Amino acid sequence: MRYSFLSLLANAVSGQRLWTPAWRDAAPKPSYDAVIVGGGGHGLATAYYLAKEHGLHNIAVLEKGWIGSGNAGRNTTIIRSNYGLPGNIPFYEWSMTLWEGLERDLNYNTMVSQRGILNLYHSDPQRDAYARRGNAMRLHGVDAELLDREQVRAMLPFLNFDNARFPIQGGLLQRRAGTARHDGVVWGYARAASRLGVDIVQNCAVTGFLRDGERIVGVETSRGPIHAPKVGLAVAGHSSHVAHMAGLRLPIESHVLQAFVSEGIKPLIPNVITFGAGHFYISQSDKGGLVFGGDIDGYNSYAQRGNLPVVEDVCEGGMALMPRIGRLRLLRGWGGVMDMSMDGSPIIDRTPIPGLYLNAGWCYGGFKATPASGWCFAHAIARDEPHPAAAAFRLDRFATGHLIDEKGVGAQPNLH
Amino acid sequence: MRIPCPYCGPRDAHEFTCLGDATLTRPDPAAPDAASAFHDYVYRRDNPAGPHRELWYHGGGCRSWLEVTRDTRTHAITDARFAADRSSAAQGTEDRP
Ligand SMILES: Cc1cc2nc3c(=O)[nH]c(=O)nc-3n(C[C@H](O)[C@H](O)[C@H](O)COP(=O)(O)OP(=O)(O)OC[C@H]3O[C@@H](n4cnc5c(N)ncnc54)[C@H](O)[C@@H]3O)c2cc1C
Ligand SMILES: [Zn+2]
């Protein structure tokens, strides 16, 4: 059913009995033209664009649990394209462009809210670095504004401007950035893909690969073997583990990232704010809860839960930035398994193994990338060549030296 | 998470910094395959879901480097020893990758 004012009206007068399931929970077929492993945002978006842009309809998304049970349903929903390096800017800006038309395209309310993101700076060198990044963005046609202290104060008067160690001197603002509803994005892509004939198969864990010599010709799953000449991996935190079954050793470590939400309060925070002197970021959900987080825990983990030192560190960051949140009660905290790459940037590429394609290394920033990641991964799978916007995200860049290290911290995943 | 430092006893994880995988060995820069061996050493990781040997620095305590064996699925720590002992053992008879 297409969602529209008429479908709302029809259901309103018929006791809401006309609604049909948003997408088909399919049983796996023995073979497809392509399968995507991982039913997170990236896997579902890839399937949708494979069907819509490349005419591949006999395809499936295989998810070991339920769709959106991984990081897609655990993130803090920030979308932005305020990157500084040439390999990154066009890709994230393409993602932002897709976000801006996503609801119309999917016929689904993904609650994209362009409320803006403000990265605060607290020193002269940091101002210079932000000015440089803002200029790089503007040279690529991305919106960026450098605000001084008084402009920030007019926008967010409740911040602690005179922190003795980290006074707020201003911020870099991207007005087109904001948030989107994470589950809505997962369900929106699932529904749109399903309508184009894509099978979404849940409770179907990939446990191995079917080989014909070197070539990969399908997958072994907990629901039997499935043949497909093209297999795309989009399993985020489990990338090393699944790629290992195919004999690949990746430039990735899995780390845990935590996030938190407070009790709901009246509207307080109008946009997304990041603290520049520690690692803390915050926004307010439409239900009123303050959603915030900070650094990864810093050690390898598949546990989907973190430890107290980071909880303390995040809360200290929050208190330094806006002391008025100190009396709020925490409602929930949780963790997700991040595929931290060695330069902090993702991989969308073919692999040395024919038939196998890789989408990985999203670190803690892959939600914003969901539309463009799906778009570019679908392109790589369908055409066997990289999409121009993602051409820098090669798997072999670690061997050739073409790293994309936004933070400039080197091959140390827990520092990205 | 508490790490049982062999010198200080069980201490809270916030006193430590994690460097990562302890099983990597620096390749011979003079070897003919040095470029690809260094690519493996610097960038590629096994990243196991299960027991993981890793290096931790006890900066908030005795300032020793430790080799800790920790299950990445549960965070349970089964072994912690001085990294210095490990390297002298590695030069001896003990078999290490
Ligand atoms: C706490 C937290 C906060 C974050 N905040 C942000 C943010 O504000 N902005 C932002 O841009 N990004 C953020 N991220 C990062 C973002 O969520 C991820 O980079 C992104 O969701 C990863 O892509 P995905 O949606 O496809 O991953 P996932 O949803 O993790 O999808 C991978 C799927 O693969 C499945 N899978 C794994 N192994 C197998 C197998 N063997 N067989 C079949 N299926 C398998 C998993 O079950 C999972 O559903 C955050 C992440 C976390 C954890
Ligand atoms: Zn000690």
C-alpha cells in the first residue's frame, strides 16, 4: 500500500483495518542474482538501489537476527557532511543530498530533521582547524558557517561559555545537518526494497561461502545454502569475522561504542552540539530525551556493552559543556559493535576474491552514510567498478598508502 | 572491567590504556617481502570474537606494560602478565606467533 493522505483517510474511516504489513518477511530461495549479507541500513539500502537503479530484482538481504538489530538501531542518528578530506567530502555530501529527498523517494517517514550541527571550538588553533575544514567544505559546495562566541551565545545561551580550561570561542555550523529516525530508515528501505521484489530474509545467519575454485558462488546459511554469483557483505561490526570465512584478513578492529538517553524533558536543545575539548555530543529526540555519547571504549569488543570509565568520561564532558543537565536522570545506556578501520574511513569495494564485494569500516559514523553507502555499493556490485563518489574507499589503499585519515592519528583504531 | 595487574593486583580498567593486539611481530625490514609484511603488520588484524591477547599500559599504577588475555565477547580476563616477561620468553623456547 502506498502511504498518502488518502490511505490515512481510508483507514481512519475503516477502523485502521486496511493496513498491510510494511514489507514481506520472505523465506530464502535456493538461488538469487545477488545476495547482500546484513540487514542493517547499509544492506537494505544497497538492495533497494540495486533494484531501483540497476534493475536487479531477484536479490535477497540475509540478516542473522531481525533487521535493524545491529548498529542501525543503536546509533545516535546524527547525519552531516562536514568532512574535510577530498575522498570523504563528495561521498558524505551525496549522502546528505539523498537524505534531503529520501522520504519522497521511499514513500516513508524517516523523520529527517535538518536542525543543524554545531562543532564548538575552544582555542585559537582549533578555530584555525575548523575554519580550514569549513573552507574545504565550501569549496566542494557544502554549506558551512564559522560562528564566533557571540553568535553561538545567541543560539545556545545555556552553554558554559566561561569554563576555566575550555572557554567556548565559537563553532563550525552546518545548517543542513541534523538527525533522522534510525528505525524509520531501516523500515523505509526495507519496505521500498520489498516493494521492488527484494526478499528480506531474517533469522538467516551466513556461516560460510560456496566456492567454485577461487570464485564465490553463494553462501552457507543457518537456513541452508543459497547460490548467487555476487555476494555483498554489509555486516558492520562483524566484517572481520564474516570476511575471515572467505579467507580475507581485514584492516579492521571491532570496538564498542556506547550511547545514552535521558528522561524526556521539554524542548531544550534545538540542534546537534559537539564539545570540542573532549568527546561529547548531544541532541534531543522528538520524544524529549537527550541523546548523547562520546568516545569508543578503546579495546576490541563484540559484547554490545561497554564499561564505566567511558560512562564517566561522557558525563564529565556533558557537565563541562552544559552543567544544567546534571540533575537529569539517565533512562538508558547501550552499546554497539563498531567496525573501526585503520584510518577511520570506510571501504566500499570489490575484493581480491571474484564474486565477493565488501562494505565495511564505518566506525561510529556510518548512519549518516546509509543512503550513499547503499547507492555506491549497489553500483560496485552491479557494474563491477567503483562509484566516483566512493572511489577513494578502496580496500587496497592501506597497501598503496592512499589512506583517508580525517583525524590524522595513524593506524590506531582506538584513536579514531 | 578490572584488570589483575601482576604488580598492583586487580585494578579498575580506567587506570589502563589499551594498545591492542599483542600477537603481532615486527617484520624484518631487510626481507625481500618487507613491504607486504609491513602492510600486514601495521594494518591487518585477526580481530577475533573470543580470546584475544592484547597489550595494556598501567599508566595509573605501576606503569608497566601488560599482556592481557581477554574474551572479546564477554570481556572476561583469563590472564595478565608483564609484557617484558613475554618478550624474554619469546626469545627463548616458548612458541609464539
Ligand atoms: C552507540 C552508537 C552511536 C552511533 N551514532 C552514530 C551517529 O550519530 N551518526 C552516524 O552516522 N553513525 C553513528 N553510528 C554508526 C552507525 O550506526 C553504523 O556505522 C552503521 O549503522 C553501520 O551500518 P549498518 O546500519 O549496515 O550496520 P548494522 O545495523 O550493524 O548492520 C549489520 C547487520 O549484519 C548482521 N550480521 C552480522 N553478521 C551476520 C551474518 N553472519 N549473517 C547475516 N547477518 C549478519 C547484523 O545482525 C546486523 O543487523 C553509531 C553507532 C553506535 C553503536
Ligand atoms: Zn600495575
